Amino acid sequence: MVARGGLNITASGTPFKQQIDMAILGITRKCVYSCRHCYEHFNLAKEESVPAERWATLIREIQALGVSIVVFSGGEPMMRFGDLLRLLRGADQDRSEFHMHTSGHDISQEKAGALKEAGLAAAAVGLDDINPERHDAMRGTPGAFGEAVRALECFREAGIFTYLNTCLTKDIVRSGDLPRLLLAARDLGVGIVRFLEPRPCGTFLDANPDDLFSAEDRAIVTEFFREANLGRRFRDCPLISYEAYFEAPERLGCMMGGHSLIYIDSRGHVEPCVFLPVSFGNIMEEDFASIFARMRARIPRPIHDRCPSLQLAETVRTKGDHGSALPIAIETIQAEWETMMRRA
């Protein structure tokens, strides 16, 4: 990682940083939840599209290019538990660290122990609210809050590092409950809390971005983020990672497309980010290195402008026919993409 410039975060888009910080793999289309903010909404199904053997080969391909963290996601990765264990056991644990993003569904002490033994280093549990009723409503499943809390406890007891994925909503931001969430994370032994802003994709495809998350909401979260990480009041609490803050145009810029993060969805499409359903190719049709080279040619540097998922929201809605043809191929939005890159 160091040899490929992984520590040179501000040098993304130059020869000084070739390392991919994180590759998220949507290893399953299955899920029992009905989350209001699911970015994989249009891909969810009962049958898999990518066999476990292809995911195993993909892991070798992305490790050859250099990736620091491989994340198993979905859908709900626990719905493919046997394959998940096989992928972990068959991977080169010396070349990457392996994480899982989960709702917390079907996690037991026994399964957490098996994941630890197979090589899982960390698990992020989706906890979107400290209020159980609001969290369950967000996840579309009664009891989802309890499952998330139990999963965190199981992972901690198994010796797996835990962090939270929290999709920020107006409910939790304006309720003033962000401090309660952070204190609860501390009590649960969580190491990091990731704040994720909602984007107009998946279930939120038709939403107005300002209705999802306004400038006022962002200001509230930013003030708390700074206080929590820098002030004395929360010094015994987990750190907050707020990517939308760090990747703002005036700071690092959007690091999609392998500058920091890359996404392979549950049907095998290689996309710049989980929030931007634009396909640069499919791993069931060609090797990852060829697809990645195509992507980096179209995204040669970080985007120092508004989040691309916001810039291209209307284009994705129109070209994707409201989800029936998502993700859309990069070739179908050539003009819109070039306009965005010129502004970047």
C-alpha cells in the first residue's frame, strides 16, 4: 500500500497515488429488509447474478492493482454466509484488509466467531438513528434496531473491529439526537461512526436532493462533527468520519472512480461510487483491469465540484427509465459526463 502511494491522499489523480483505498463488492442481490435509503434497490432479487467463483477471481484482480480495504456488501452479505466465508478464506489476507457492511441481520456469536476466524477484520453495521422506532421505519423492518445492536455486541465479543454506517436523515439531524448516537456508539465499543449523506439513487431516485438533505442539515452536522472530533466533551467517544465534508470541492474533492473508492454492484457492474449508478463495464463480460483503465481515463482526477450523484441525478432518472435500466452505461451519457468533467 505504501509503495503504491496509499499514504499520499492529496496526490490522487497523479502518479504518486495508485492505490485504491476501498473496493466495495455487492456480493449478493438478496435482502430481507426494505430500507428507505437502499442504493441497490433496483438490483435486489432472489437469484444471484455473479457466482462466488467470479467474486473470488475479482478479489485477486483488484489486489493485483492494489486495494487497501475490500468490503463485502450487498444486498445483505449475511444472506450469502457460506460463500462469504469461502471468499474470506481464499483471499490473500496480507495484501488487503477485509470488511463487511451489514444491517446486522442474522448475526450470532457463532457466526461472528466464524467470520473472525476466516479473516474478517472489521464490520460496519447500519445504524441510522438512536430512536428504535425511527430506525426501524428507515429500515422498513420491525426489530431492525435490536438486530443492529446485537450484531455490534457479537462482533465486539468476537474481536472484530466495529464501526457504524449512519445515513443522515432530517429526523435524526433536527431531533438533536446526534450526540446520543455517538454516546451509544461509545458504550457499544464502536471504533468509528461514518456519517453518510443521502443521495438521489436507489429507493431515493425520485427524491429532491434538498428535501433529502438541505444546506441547513449539512451545517448542523458539520458543526457537530467538528465539536465531536476536536472538542473535549466527546473525547472518549469514537471518531466521526464524514466523507462529504472531506470530499467537498474546496477540500479533497470527490474521490470516486478508484481515487479512493470504487464499487462493483450485485450484478457485476463496475461503478465509480455506490451513489452513482453509471456502469463502465461488467465483470461477467471482461476482466476488471480493462474496465478500471476505462474508468480512470474518464475520471483522471478528483471532482472539485458538486457531488456527481447530484449533478447527474436528472440524467440518471431520465436515461435509466426510473430504475428499469439501471445502472446506465457510460457511453449513453457521454455529453453530460464530459460537461461535468470540464467543470471539475
